Amino acid sequence: MTEIQILALSGSTRRGSYNSALLENAAQLAPNDTELIIYEGLNNLPFYSEELDGDSLHPEAKKLRDAIAKADGVLLAVPEYNYSMTALLKNALDWASRPAGRHVFVGKPTAIVGASSSILGTIRAQLHTREVLHALQADTVPRPEVLVTQAASKIVDGVLVDDTARALLSQVLESLTTKITNQRLLQEAAERKAS
């Protein structure tokens, strides 16, 4: 089995973002033979417009679509703004959702995590993100839910110090890599049967 590559997208690009720190920690906790690549550049995407798509595809949108297509799976770190996901993340998902029915998220193993200074730990934003991923036909990991609450006490100087949160983050990465491995095995079996 070849190495697994997971593309990680943070819905926050601010300096000191808890969600970006969560992805940095995920890269360290990833299972053996798994590489987690943190995507840079979501803040370079213009707001989605059909005029910037198709033959006139914006270069940053092409970069994002190519990165998702190349990855075996996707890990989303979802901040919560006004009871939902950030505009930055929603815009990235909108760009990735084209062309309709043939886009890079169809069947893509995907997991969601989130950190917040609140006591709810991005639960509402994660629910909205799950709805969007359902519309995109992504193969989303249902459990465990990684909701890092009161993040200032659990992510210190960029390090996830809470043992429970670290264990859940490790578990969601294991679930994602298992989903990817199972998908590969099914595809290989189908190819053998077809040949």
C-alpha cells in the first residue's frame, strides 16, 4: 500500500488561529505512512463566480481543485463565525464544487475538526459543513467528532496540550485513513474483476 496523502484546509488564516494550530498538531499525530499537507492560499481565492470559472478558471481555484484531486483525503478545520462556517471555507468549498456532479469532492474521503474559545467548540459550524459536504457527495467520516472547546486552555503556543483532544484528533485521522484504505482496496478489487 502506497503512502496516504491528506490535504488539510483551515477555515481561518489569522495569525494564531486555533484551527490552523489544530492542523499542525494533526500533521504530527498522523498515522504511519500518512502525510498531511496543509494548504496555503485560501485567502487568495476570489469569491466564486461563474465568470472566473470554466475556460477563464482563476489560477488559485485551479491550484485548489488540483490539490484536492491529487489528495487521497481531505481534513477540514472549521472555525465558527455567527453560528456557521467562515466565508473563507464556504468559498473554498464552492470553488471545489464545480463542475457540478464531476467535481473533486465526489466520493472524496473527508473529515472535519474544529476548535473554538467557546464551550460549544464549533459544533454548529461543523453541522453546516457536513450539510455542504453531503451536497458535494463527499465520503465524510461520521465519528469521532473533534470539538475542541475553550481552546485557549487546550492549545498553548500552538501545541494541543489536552490529552482527550489529542486522542480524538488521532482517532479521526485513523478513521479517515481507514476510509481511504478501504476505498483503495475496493477500487483495486473492481479493477481486478474488470481485467
